[in-house]
Amino acid sequence: MKRSATGTDKMAYTLGEAAKATGISKASISRAINSGRISATKKDDGSFSIEPVELHRVYPPKSAAPVTETPFETLRNGNADTRNGSDSNVLQARLDAALEQLRDRDGTIDDLRRRLDQSDEERREAQARVIGLLAGPGPTESKRGFFGRLFGRPDE
């Protein structure tokens, strides 16, 4: 706690104290102040005075007890105590449901790929038939000229 010039207690953090209170770097807190995410007043000496309420509105206070394992690591290592037993059962059920959804999606993807391959094969066959029809024998019209057709000359 700091004592102000008027003699009243003032709970304001400096930049370093704010960093220690939140576990966030001074640079990050300074950027938050400059961007306006955290309100702070600049003192005559150039340092910031940050109200704890403003600081903890953006960054939560650093916990007193260090966390040694994340919940995932606890489940993976099997160190969950009995009160977390129901939590692990719920998480296991959610994991099983998610894995089932992934299997269903894999099945759907395989089915769609099979259908796409079949459709491509049918398209190729139809395209080959069209090309065969277009390249087939042409009309059997004789090569008579205009006057030959006009005056009815027989084909040669």
C-alpha cells in the first residue's frame, strides 16, 4: 500500500507491482495501458499508477498456490482424487461421444468418396459414348456439286 501526499492510504500499483500481482509481463501491461484496455494515470516521474480494480478487470490476480498439473495431465497420469472421480467419468463420457462422432464422420467421408469415384467413372463412360457418336461415320451424301444436284445427275 502506498501513502499519498494527503496522508490517505492509496492502493495503486506501479507497472512492476502490477506485473507481479498478475504474473503478466510489464511490457504486456504497458501495451494494454497504451491501447486503452486498462485505465492508468501517468505520474510526474513518468511511471504509471494503476488501480487494482482496473488491472484485475482485464488480468486476473495471480493465484497464491502454484498449479502443478493441469486437469488433463491429472487424468492422464491417474492422479485424480475421489472428488474428481465424477469429473473424470463425465470427461470420459464426453471423450467417448466425441470419438464416436469422429468415427461417424469418417464413415460419411468414405461413403462420399466412394460415390464421387463412381460418379466420375459414369461421367467418363458417358463422355466416351458422346465422343464416339460425334466421331462416327458422317453423312453418306454424295460429293456432287450444286448443279449436279440441281439437274439430277446420278451419283458417280
